[in-house]
Amino acid sequence: MARKPLTSRPLDLVYFAFFVTHIFASLFMDFQPLYPSALVPGPVRQFAEWYIKTSGDPLMKAMFGSESLVWFKSFIFLEVTFQFPTFFIAARSLWNDSKNNCVLMLVYAASTTTTVWPCVTTILATPGPSAAALAAGVTTLTFEQRTMLLSSYVPFLLVPLVMTVDMALRLQRLSSEAIATREAMKAK
């Protein structure tokens, strides 16, 4: 079967752009606290500082600071060890219109949806500024910060969620075709 161009496969094009974009987001933002500080270029470090200051992102603030959100750090470990290599494999498969990595993409998408959901709910549950919260030293988010964070995190929830359903349906279709082919061969 001939390779169909990526532009003729709209969902695959979205997934491809998502994976390629995520490579850079991971390298320059998510993984930055893991690098020796001497290896992080000034503009990259300054961008992270600006982002955290502007957005008030409690999750990234914890990664870059002394607070310990063990659950979030475990998600970053999962991103480094499983998700990041998957970005390259999936992008290449999508570029080549290969069906060989649908299972990997399904596992990636389900895993990512599962890990981004607690991040989104943490952002939603973080209180707004109030005298009591500020007096208690509780992390707060303004309406603008919450909006900025949700606009950053929600696409990383929705694209994998759609991908989970899409890959499950693709695998169902491939499985049905394989079963039908096997049955047709038995009938001969």
C-alpha cells in the first residue's frame, strides 16, 4: 500500500505536530531541572524563570524549587524514560504512514492522559488569592494564571485523549481485517 501524505491525514498531522512540539517542550522546559545548571543556556533558564513567575505553575515551581511533589517528579521520570523516546518513534511512524506503532501510540496516549489529568486537577484545585491563603503561605493562582496554565496543560490532555480513542479504534479495525483475512484463507 502506498504511503499517503501526512497532509491528507488530518489527525495524523495533528499528532505529528504534537510529538515534534513536545520534543522541544520536554528538552527545554520539563527536563531542565534534571540538567546540571552549567549546561542550561541563559535564555532557556530565563524563559523557565519567566514562565514560572508569570504563570505561578505550582508543578513546575516544585520541580525547579525545593518543594517536593513526588508524584509529579515520578511523572517527569515517566516522560524521560518512556514518553520522550516515543515522541521520535511515533513521529517517524506518522511521517511514514506506518501502522506498526499503533499499540505503542495507544499505550503512550493512555499513559499521558492518565498523568496529565492530575496536573489539570491540581491547577483547578489550587485556590485563588485570599487573605487566609496568603497568610497561611498556601500557593495560590490568580484567574489569569489559572487561564494561562490551563491553556498550556489542556492541549496535552486533549490530544492524547483523542489519540487514545483513535488508536483503539484503529487497532480494532486492523484486528478485524486480520481476522477476516484469516477466515477467508481458511475457507479456501
